[in-house]
Amino acid sequence: MQDNIVEIKSLDMDARGVGHIENEDGSPGKVIFIEGALPGEKVSFELQRKKKNWEQGRMTVLHKESSMRVKPKCEHFEICGGCSMQHLEASAQVAIKQRVLEDNLWHLGPRVKSDTMMRPMYGPTWGYRYRARLSARYVAKKGTVLVGFHEKKSVFVADIQSCQILPKHVSDMLMPLRALIHSLAIFDKVPQLELAVGEDNTVLVMRNMVPLGEGDEEKLKAFADQYQIQWWLQPKGPDTAYPFYPAGKELYYTLPEFGIKMPFKPTDFTQVNHHINRVLVHKALRLLDVQKDERVADLFCGLGNFTLPLATQAREVVGIEGSTALTERALSNAKVNGVDGHTTFQCRNLFEITKDDLVALGKFDRMLIDPPRDGAAALAAALAELKESNPEMLPKRLVYVSCSPSTLARDAGVLVHQAGYRLSQAGVMNMFPHTSHVESMAVFDLA
């Protein structure tokens, strides 16, 4: 290595450039991860961490620029940890995410390869984040309250005045929000604001560690009236959140293609990107290809994001989730939408599901799987056991929606190598533009 210069070959999952430090004989040596560098670039760097098998640094000089490099739209990109890829052209971000998915399937599957790679699913790249957890912090040295995401790789809250990935009306509220919280009697006891944007309502859940002080209620109400938002208060854990002002407003999103209106609470899990969620549901149901006489399982069903649209197409849909409260609310949503006649819900711990549980649930023609980051290891293992004991009960097609390419790859390995499925299609969706999050979908058919 001369003059601390390295050539970048790829990006890692944290959007850092990956290269190799040259050995004295010129051969590739230790791996180095460089913040801010892109594939195809030659950069100088400042060393930040040094380990036996790898090093980490920060780009200081760009000697050769990638054609994929663009100027970040957000003025706070260099400090704010909300985004990691704004310096990379949007379509290139998606191409890299697809490569991450393919690499995970091949190396962690292991040796799982999709028959076909689907075209990526796109949506808006700015103003898309309808859900967010914003930190709030009183900083005595600055004499103000900061509201936003954390700084890159830091516990400190970034000093931002706007945010390009939040809806514009929310971004425009950031500075007024800072002033509002600073004016409260409990200004140093508000660590967090949870944002949830619905079709015609915006909710801010304020984590108030102590009761509101004198005059605080009036200030919150005046802010809500001025900016047309609704306040919820959360004195302790998420289950303690309750609507404060104004009363009577309901959060919901819609899936117009299926005539579905989905009420939700601001502390519920829902997709952060409503535009991509519509694309996702459309694509998942088209790929699942449900027939009117078929029985379908929706595992990790949540509030019924897939269950309710499926109920407009199938003879019966069984939604399964690990929380009784969630399944009760999913059933309520089914009744609101008039599809409860085709839908039932069950509460089961899907992280411990067994072959016997699957047998007890009965034959499913098709199955939709939408697990959290931990994936669906127990389910994949149970399906593999079902192949040995009751192969006639295996669903003929599975559609797996994933927010973690590594756990999808792990589960795909079991489904392909042990449960008798082939991976017929796979692809990514750009649910979180400008971040390194990789959301994907895979279709498994009985071989």
C-alpha cells in the first residue's frame, strides 16, 4: 500500500466501502472497511480501528470517483445516522441490495440460488418514512432540545433542522418541535417521540417519563391545533400509550386494490413505507396465486396486512400470530372490512412451532410467511419434518417476505435442502431508500 490508498471493490451491509490493504509483495492483504467510499473508487483514509483480520477507516481523499456517486440531498447526511447511502445513486443502491440477497442465499443457504431474480420493487425515494422513532435530548451546552435520529455510530442525537426521508409536513415540524419541548416544564424528561402517519392523520407519541407540568397541556394542545397533528402520551412502556389530544381521530392506511381499510395504533408494527407496502401486498398475492377454492395460511400475520387482502381471494385464510391482543385486533379489522366470513385467527408461538402443530392446523394449499428479523427457523424445520412424515400436507407454494437476508438465506437452505422445495423466484424491494436495510421476497415451490 502506498500513501494510504486503497481501491474499493464492494459495499458491506453498513454501506461501507470494502477493499484490501496490499501486502508488501503487492498481493491483497487484510480487509478494510471505509466509511464514505463506494465500489470502483480509489481513496485515502484515516484509520479508526485495527483488528487481527480487518481494519476500519474513514475516507479522507477521493482520488478516483465512482460514476454511481451523487451529491446527498440532505445537508445533514454527514452527521445523521438516519441514512447511510445518500451518496449512492438510487438504482445503484437497489442493485447492491440485490447482490447482498444473492450472496446471502449462496453463502448462508448454503448454495441456494433462485431460478429467477425478480425485478426490484420501487417506490418514492424521498419523504417515504411514515413511521419513525425520533430521539429527543436537552443539550445544556447548546441551550436547546434536539429532536431527530442519532448521529452516525453514536449515542448523541444529531442536530438536524430538516429530514428528507420524512414526509415534508413532518420535516417542517422539527424545529417547532424542538422549541415546543424546550418550553415544557418537563423539557429534560422527554427522551423520545414516536411518529405514525396515516391516510389523514399524523400522530406523535411523546414518551413523558414524568407527568406533564403546569401549562404543558395547553402548549401541547396549541401545537396540535396549529400543525394538525394528534398527541398520544406514553408514561411507561409501549402498552401505556394513550390518545391525549384531540380525541376521536383514527389512524389507518388503505389497500385500495383490495378495498381494505386498516386501522392501527401508533405503537403497532406497520410498514414504514405505505407506497411500497401497497406494491408489496400486490406482488405477494400475485405470486402466491391463490385460487377461490383454496385454504391459505398467513404466518406472522400481525394486524392482517396480508390476511385481509387474501380473504378477498381464498376460500379460507388462517392468520397466525404470537399475541392474543394482535389476533383479536386482526379479527376486528377483518370485521370492519367485511371479510371475517373467510378469515380465522389463531394465537401460536411461531418461533416454537412443530410438525405436530402443522398437522393439527390442517392442510394448507399455500402459505405466506412474513417473520421479523429472527426469521422462521422453527417453521422451516417443521416443514422439513412434515416432508418425511406427512408429505401430502405440504403447501404447494410458499411466499416468504423478509426483512433480513441472512435469516431468509438460513431458512431457504432448510426449505430447499430438507423440505423438498425449490427457490423459484427471489428479489428485493426498496422499502428503506438511502439505508442499508434489505427487504426481500422469495417464492418456494414444491420440487
